[in-house]
Amino acid sequence: MNMIILSPSILGADFKRLGEQVEEVARAGAPYIHLDVMDGTFVPSISFGMPLIESLRSCTDRVFDVHMMVEEPGRYVDAMKKAGADLICVHQEACLHLDRTVHQIREAGLRAAVALNPATPVGTLDLILSEVDMVLLMTVNPGFGGQKFIPYTLEKVRSLRRMCSERGLSTQIQVDGGITTDNVRDVIDAGADVIVAGSAVFKGNPSENVKRFLDIFQEYERR
Ligand code: DX5
Ligand code: ZN
């Protein structure tokens, strides 16, 4: 089993105090920072892009996990690398030439991930699975923070973990959307190991919330 990793989504943060909040969750022990880039076309909303990521880069050396909710994200690989991305995640649904885009990310020296919307079956990953470091299974429809977890996505996590194990792959499985300390055990039990949480980390006291997640992860490390 891979180590379980928390990736707080800054979309849930207080944007007036973004730098401080990123430093706070990093200090509290979150190994990744999840950055949701939205273009207003692939998803209805517009969030932020390279300038913001670049300015946050000076706050922490944690892994910048960039979730591109953008049509044809291959156009931005070099710019994202310059801005400080460590890992770029692209949606299968947003890439006409997914193989090309994944390899473009790897050739830039970054880690590559593919994301699937809730209604996209995991079988679509059949040919690309061995080429990626991580798969993101969306557990809500992408576009907004603070939505409710969609229960049928749990079965997708299980079948993707099975698919990876059958092929001898230790690919990370990330889940994103509606994850809380109440349902995180369900997604971990199903096989997820990179946990994105926006509202559940930034609402209330971020350091205490991070600690709550990390305490749960430790229960698994001790097993
Ligand atoms: C949704 C984003 C998520 C979002 C998660 O489109 O990809 O990363 O910020 O937020 P919560 O945890 O509040 O559902
Ligand atoms: Zn996300």
C-alpha cells in the first residue's frame, strides 16, 4: 500500500489570506497542495492560473498538485512548470490526444495524472494506465468546492485499484470532492491514497482539520 497523502484544495481557503493558509496547512503536515485551475469552458467556473500559482510557490516546498479543469491543457504544460507545478493532472474528457498530453507532461520532467469525471468509466484508462503516476477519480462533478460526495464513485475506486493490482502497478489513486473526516475511511478502504479536501480542511481551523485527517491516515499506517 502507498503512503496516504493529504492534498488540501486551496479552493476552499480564504483568498484574502491565501499565502498564510497555504503555509499553515503545509506546516500542519499536508504533503501536497491541490491547485484547481478552471477555464470557464471545461467547467462553468473560472478560478485562477499561473500567476497565482507562481506567487504561492514561495510559501512552501510541498508538492504542487495542479488539477487542470481546462480544455486542451497541453497548451499550458510549460507555463505551469515555470509557475512551479510538480504534478499536472489533466481530464481525459478535455484532451483529444490524451497520450500526447500525458507524454508532454512527463517530458517536461513533471509527474502526470489523468482525471475522470464521475460518469466516465475507469475502463477508459485501460491503455494509458501504465503511463501515468496517478489517476484522479472525481467524487463530485468538477467545477465547485463544497459539493456532496457521489456514492457510486466508490465502486470506481475499487475497480481501479483492482485493475492496478492485476497489472502490478502501484499507481496513486486520488479522490477529489466532498471528502470529509466522516467518509475518508470509505475511500481509503476502497483503495484511494491521495485525498483532496477543500472545505473539510479550510472551514474552521485548518491546522486542526489537517491533524484530524493525518490521525486517521495513521490508523492505516499502523496496520
Ligand atoms: C472541484 C475541485 C475540488 C474542490 C474540492 O471541482 O476539483 O478540488 O475544491 O472541494 P471540497 O473538498 O470542498 O469538495
Ligand atoms: Zn480538484
